[in-house]
Amino acid sequence: MKLDILNTLDSNGILKELGASSSKSVAASALAKLKVPNKKTEKYRYFDIEPLVSKDWKLCEVKEQNVEASGKKIVIEDGALLNSGDIDGVSVEVAEFSDIDAEHFDGLYFLSHLMAPKAIVIRCSKDSSFEIEHNYTSSECLINYRVVILVDANIHCQISDSFKGEAKKSFILSGYDIFVSRDASLKFIKTHTLNSANYTPIFTSRYKVDSSANLKISSFDFSFDNGLNLFRVELKENANLDASHLLYATDSAKYGIVSEIVHEGKSSTSSQIAKSILDKKARGIFDALIRVQNSAKWTKAHQNSKSVLLNSGAYMASKPQLEIYIDDLEASHGSTTGQLDNKQLFYLQSRGIAKDDARKMLILAFAHEIIATVDDEYLANKIYADFETAYYGKYELDCMKTCDSCEESILGIE
């Protein structure tokens, strides 16, 4: 189907066209108002959305099947639950879900919900740590599914999100609805390497952080092709959000973050830091809004974007924004875009370090601030390996184990 034909329909027509339940009328009304995005849609102005929504897609059918329950990994393949994991205090089911964020800014968020009759619902009722793996195998189709995470009150969880597979020329439309209950905390760590000539992902999500709860988002995207992450966060009284994003994009990739962080409750806090490393003709995107409602006295909100362009053809679209409706708060935002510091390069070369190695050292140092926010040593090392593999084409520690010449070069042995 062509998604842009939905723009000609009213909410009842959208429900009928997509075969969606009347319980999702809120989503249909919102989509009829916001429309399926096009090149004039503000949130997609730096991203080539029209080829995706105007193409006549074959829909990937999500079939219910026998689900394994082993290990500490939840596996989703082409939108279908394959392994629910055997995790103490974590339940997983495929169920209808209608608690949709009526205030979301993205039409594709509502479209994704309308196209998914059921969602994969994960409830955490005990402290836990586990992984969600997304595996894409179906080529040249639209893969749509939703995942819901519910963290109960006073529960503390860590979830790592990973991706694999080569669904060539497919369109992945998915995302999370995450609810962190009162006095609970969630560390959500997403790592995604997107190879060239692969699928195109658009993840559009909603995070609701209840009173005195904490949400920490760490996203690491290493991309050779187009993709976009869109999310909206609601912060209640004394809630806290710590969001950090690292992007490495190369070739002609267009990739990035579009977000809204909404402070609704008193004394809520948010910090959002994004670092982008762009090579060749890549375009990075950071379109981020912090909105402080008039009910959110004594808010603390900080936002910053830093980008390094490694090539004259690279481009960064950075748009940090504050929208404030109250005086009693602390808020800041900023953005810097530049190249590697020639003085630092000269200093390292003056100490006998080759220019290419000096560039690598500075790039790693730039990325380190974001990777260091992951306090799980195993995950942090894996992210370092993924980043080095994306940037260098190899992970140097693995190379040293198998190649004497590499080891000698790194150690300075003639």
C-alpha cells in the first residue's frame, strides 16, 4: 500500500482502510490532523521521507507462532515475538494496546499504532537486566510493529536494545511506548549499526516518566544509510530524564534524532546531550525541543549538541529549542559544529603519532564522553567495538589478537 493515500481520508476512512479497531479512534483522529509526513513536514525537513511514504509497499505479515522462553534475551523477528526470555519478574505477551499518546507530534507514531493490531507488551515487576534483540530478515516490504514496556513502581531495570539482519530495501516502522512508574528507574541502552543498501528504519516512540521516577536513555547509532529516531518524553513531578546520543554517519546517510521533552510536573529535570561524527556526504539531524509547561515550576532543563565534520561534504542540521511558559526554572541549550582541532592534531603528531592515528585518537576521545555514560562494562566495551568497527572497518583489539603486523605497528615495533 501507499501510505500517503491516507492523507485523503478522514479518521473513519483511515480506520477502514487500515482495518484498525474502533478502540484506536484517537490515533486515527490524530493522524487525520497531522497527516502522513511529506517533504514539507517540519519534523522531516532534513530527511527524505517521500520515497518511503509514496512507494507501493508489500506489508510484512506478523504471524503468531510458538514462542520460546529461554535465556535473558527477548527476540523479535520481523515484528513477531520469537523468544520471550526466561527472566525473573519479567512477563512478555502479545496483546492489544490502546494507551496511545494523543499529544505526540509525529503522524507516523499514530500510523504505526493503527497498523499494528497487537503490541509486544513487556512488564517488569522485579529488578532485572535483559536484552531485546530485533532481527530483520524480510526484504522489500514494510515491517511494522510496536513494543510496550511497563516498569512497575519501585522497580529498577536495565534494558539493552540491539539489531541484526539484512532486510534489504525494507521500511521498518516501529517504536516503543515506555511507562516508568512512580519511584522506579529504567536504563535503556540502544545500539544500532545500519549498513549501506540495507533497510530504512523510522523508530517513533513515547516515554512517560511518573513522579520521582528516573529514565536514562543512551542511544548509539552507527549508520551508512538513512534512518530516524523520533520520541516524545513526558516528565511528571520530580521525574528525571538523562538522555545521551552518539551518532556516526558516513557515505550519503541521513540519520539523527527528532525529540520533544515535555516538563509537566514540578521540580522535574532533564539533560540531553548529542554528539555527531559525520564523514563523506553524511547528514546528521538533531531537532530537539524542550517544552516547560506552566505547571512545571522549578524545572531544570539542559540541552546540548556537538558535531564534528570529517569531510567538507558532511552536513549537520542542529536545532536545539526551548519553549518555556514559566519563570521559576533553570534552562539552557546550545549547539556547536566544527572540524577536528588542527592544534591538537599537530600536538599529537609532534609526539611521533601518525596523522591518521592522531585523527582516530581525537575522534575516540570525542565519542568517549557519551560511551562513558554506560556504566555496564560489558555493554560499554561492546559499544566501543561497534563504533571502531563502523569507523575503522575493524576493532583494533581483535586485530591485535590475530595480526602480528598490527600489534607491532600499535606498539611501535620496527
